[in-house]
Amino acid sequence: MNTDLLRFIDSISRDKNIDKTSVFDDLEAAMVSAARKAFDDAEDVVVSIDRVSGEIQATVDGKPIDMRTLGRIAAQTAKQVMIQKIREDERSSIFEEYSERVGDVVTGTVTRYEGGALIVNLGRGEGIMPRSEQIPGESHHPGERVRAMILDVREEPNRVRIELTQTHPDYIRRLFELEVPEVNERVIEVRALAREAGYRTKIAVSSIDSKVDAVGACVGVRGSRIRNIVDELGGEKIDIVRWNESSQVLISNALKPAEVKETFLCFELGRATVIVDEDQLSLAIGKRGQNVRLAARLTGWDIDILTPAEYDKNVDDMEKALKGIESVEDVMLDKILAMGMISLSDLSEVGAEPLVNELEMEESFAATIVETAGEVAKKIAAENEAAKAALARAKAEDQARADAGEETGDPTGDPTGDPTSDEHSSDDAATTDTATAAADAPAEEGVSSDLSEPSPEGLAPSEGEDVTNTKETDSPTPDEGDPPAQAVVQESQTDGD
């Protein structure tokens, strides 16, 4: 019995996680190559290894040979073929292993950076975390332990590429499964999740057990569970909101810490119009629009945020425009508002079909309403543009007078000596409808607020929860939109939520 050979094969199989049968086949193929090299590329070469005893039997053109007599060159050939075959089998084994683990969180050791990509030693293979999958602002050092989620696994000519990520939204979901047993056991379900990696995440959770508080369980005692996740993400803010089947309640929860007065849903446009008080507008929009942008992704609705004054103005404009049409009554206007169309532009955009189907109007009458709404909306838009142009001209004239005053030594630049002649008119125009300008600006993800690239911002602690993050934060500044906190629990105060 060739015990040395069997021990060698067993060791390779165990260390490389390769099936023994594959190792036997690789060794036989290597010996065939060696025999052909020794016998001038003979065609009829057969080598077999007994799987039990390890005995080698080899024939060339039907004649038995002793593999130990083939010489050094043949042995070197066998070695090279053996190494190549073992590496191919090892790559196949690694690919099969990690392909089944796509979406799992793994822990590895940082080895180096390659062109901005982070190389992580996972044990049997190396993971690659491209710069786009790294949390912005985070840096790592060789030897540091890092966690990441396996995003993709694919075979390349000389290696298996295991792509890792820390920015994918599912990475947050997996961390909650690791830190919150109720989530892992499916007692608490993560119903929706929206994330801007490195800055802020909103996550909606619900519980199938009425005795388990979904939000409280995710936060943990004195914020212990959520703090572990926040630390793993380098301080990224996390809002935990309570899921609700009602879109109106869910949108109100998602916009926390802002208090929502009323929500109108327009199913035809997939748009939600949210009314908030003036002092809640900055909280609802968030710094650079981040709060409303994440809320829109979380709920699946485009969200417009208006103040009561803006809402009243839209309704007044609609009433004035439609009251000029015969047979239009207050009841009909109320029904149109109930459909979520709270402005003339909404009515024009929806068209006549919903009015016919939902309100049972005649097609000609519905077409008249929509046509009138479109004409008045265009007129109002033109007036607004004219007002903006007049404001721009006034500012340009003020600047020109100021420049002229500097040249002549007159600090006011106004020959009448009244430095406030145009100042008040400019200020009044500038402060008119400020929130509307923010809501009408181009937006990402269908959100109509003024949105741009996200930046770190704070979160406000939830209402109704006695479990909060214990980390101390700086006091918020009034213009930052959201007061900061490491992790917050956002809850709806709606009864029966």
C-alpha cells in the first residue's frame, strides 16, 4: 500500500477543500503527461491509481512501465501539470463556495489598496471592494478587520473575483439580522429601506407579534443594538420608522422628525402632497433635501412639501379658474381635491380620463375643465416668470447703482439720497413664496424639493420612545434642517399604528 501517496492526496484535499476524486484525477493526468514526455509523445498512455491502496499502474502502448524510472524531466512535467490542475480545482471550489454566499456578511483582514480598491483577505480567497462600494470618508489600514457584504462572485482567467460592498442597502438589512435576533427570526420584518451610504438611512419595520415592539427591539436597551450598527457604519445616521399599510400614515412617519398636518395622495401621478407648518418646513425637507428624498424612496411616492399658505393659494387659484365654468360647484371641487389634485398643474397633468372614471363626468365637460386648468396654469406660470425677471432686473440695477456710488464716492449710489428706495421692494419679493421655490426646483428620485448631493446631517430623536441613543451630539444649528443624533427612532403618533 502506498500510504505516502494517500496521505499526500488527503492533505491536499483537506487544505484546498477539493474533493479527493478530483485530486486522484489530477494526479493521473499529470502522470500521463510525464509518460508522454518521456516516450516521445506516445499516444496510448494509461495511468491509474488505486483509490484504496494508492498503487500506481501505468502502460505505454500496452506495455507496463515504472513511473519512478522516467527521469527528472518527466517528473518536472508531472509537477507543473499537477500544480496547474490543483489550482484550477481550487478556483472552482472557491467559486462554488462564495457563489452560494452572495448577500452574506463576511469578515476579513485588509491587505492593501490597488488603485483605490480595497483588497481584503477572506481566508480562502481575496475580496475586492471597489471605491464605489466603500463608505465615503472611511479609510482602512493593512491588518485592520473589516466587515462587508458579498455583492458578486465571478470567474476570471486567473482568479475568482469576490466583490464586496459596504454601501448596498441590503448591507444594512444584514447587519440588523446579525444584531437583532428578532429580525433574524423573522418576528420583526424590515419592510422598506432607503439609504445614502455614509450619511443617512431610513428603515421601516413591523412586527408579526403584537407583544414585540418593532422599533424598540431594533434600538435595544439604551440604544445598544442600534449603536453597534452605527459604529460599524462609521457613524452613519439611522432613522427607524414604524411601517403602516396606510400610505398617508407611512409618509408621515417617514418624514419624521417633522410634524405633518395633512397628506393628499394622487394615485394617477403617484404623488403625495404633504402640508407642514412653516416652522416644520426645513425639518421636512432636510439639509439639501435629504430627509424628503429618503422618505420618497422609502415609501415609493413622489413627495411635494407645501406650507398652508402655499396650499391655500393653489386651492384659491383652482377655485377661481373652475368657478368660471358653468355647472362647477363646490362639491365637485372638493371631490377633485380628494383625488389629490390640489393645483391647476396637477389637474392639467392628470387629464380628463380620471375625472370621467372617478367623478362620472361627461367627457366634453371633463375636457373643458382640464383645458381651462391648463390655460390658467400657463398664465400663472408666465406671471411668476415675469416677477422673477423683474426681481433679477431690480437686483442688477441695485448692483449698478452700488458700483456707481463706489466710483463717485457716494456709498448709496442713489442721486436722491434715499438708500432704501429699492431695497424694500427687493426684500419683499425675495421673501415671497420661498418654500414654493424650493418645492418647484428639479429633484432626484421624483422628489420636487430642491435636492442635491447628500452631506452628513443630524437626526432628531423620535417621539413616544423612551429608548434613545446615548451618544452626545452637538446642538443643531437652525439652518441645518435636522437636529443631529447618532441613531433615532422615528414613530408615528397615529392611534392604532
